[in-house]
Amino acid sequence: MACTVSLTATARARHLTFMTDLSLPLNAEAVIAHMDKVGFLPQLEGFGLRIIETGDRFAKTSLKISPFHLRIGNTISGPAQFTAADTALYLAIQATLGPKAAAVTSQLNIHFLKAGRGAVMITEARLVKLGRQAVGEVTMRVEGDDDPISIATGIFAVPT
């Protein structure tokens, strides 16, 4: 299934502003504009991910849970949680370093703490080290529940 994104005049104006007025860290609107510009936004939206907030060494996303994301017993699948964690860390790097950061995942570990059941999963990523490598922590929760369903740690290579 192909995803199509059409830009309104307002969105085009945001792109122009984004290209000429970069101040770091990037807010969610600027990260969304960059993800759209490089063709990554349709992939995020197609998977059900939405960028809620970004900032210095931080990103928060939501994943609208569909049958595609579920395992037996209506629990959120490991691959869905893994994808959300990896993406949130990548977005935190983009928000912090800007759109020229060519970060790639080199390691990601996830610990499943309890079965996740709900309509929306919230993912919060924080970078704890930033240099040639970015190291981050991710917490995943079901919306409305403060207890995490999983936590992840990841390392990204950040070429200079």
C-alpha cells in the first residue's frame, strides 16, 4: 500500500522557513518537516507513528495500535515496540543535531516488562551521550498507564 503526502501552501511555507531558519534543538514541527522532505514521513504515518514532541536530546511519539501491531492475546508485538523505540531515538538525534545527522542504529536492546494492551503506545526517548556515538534510553507505555511495558537502550553511529 502506497502512502501519498500532499503539501498545502502552509506546509510549503513551513518547509521554506525550515530550510532558512534552523535553530537547534528542532521542535516537533521542524522534525516533521524534515521527515517529510526526506520521504520518511509517509513511512512513519503508514506504520501508525506520530511525532508528539521533540527537543534537546528528547523525542516523544505515539503509535496508534492496529491489528498489524498485535500478537495473540491482543498484546502489542515486540517488533512494533522495537520499531517505535528505534524511531524515537533517531528522532531525538535529528532534533538535537539537525537534519544533516546521518545517524544509523548500531545496537538496540529491549526489555519487555509486561504485556502491553491498549489503543495507543507512547514512546519517550532520551539521549544520555552524544558524540561519534549517540546512546539513548527509551520507555514505552500504553496511554493512560504510567507503568512501562518495555524499556530499550540503543546506540547509533553518528558520522562526523
